Amino acid sequence: MSKYEVIIFWSEADNSFIAEVPELPGCMADGATRQEVLANLEIIIDEWLETAAALGREIPEPKGRLFYA
């Protein structure tokens, strides 16, 4: 399980939950349930990190909670 902040929201347009990782640009997944979107996102995070490493790009350290209500 990654330590990056995850934002989950419902998308009427997509008729699914969307999860994004603000610290990893473009890192998003979708799913029919919150559990599914989180499982899908873990795969996408791993792929994002592997791709960044292969391309020699900087991988941000997880900062924890970025936004406050």
C-alpha cells in the first residue's frame, strides 16, 4: 500500500468512482466501488513509479496529507 495521499470522488459523467494521487501527476484510476477504485489505483501507482524510474525522472517522497478541510 502506497503512502501517497489519495482523493476519491464520484463522477456522474463516468458513472464510477475516481481516485487520484495529487503528488503523482496524471496518476488516476476508476472503479465501480471505493474498494475497486483503490485496488486499481495501487496497480496504477506501481506502474507510475516503475515508469518514472525507468525514464530517470524524480520520484516524489510521500508528503502525507496535503489538503485541509
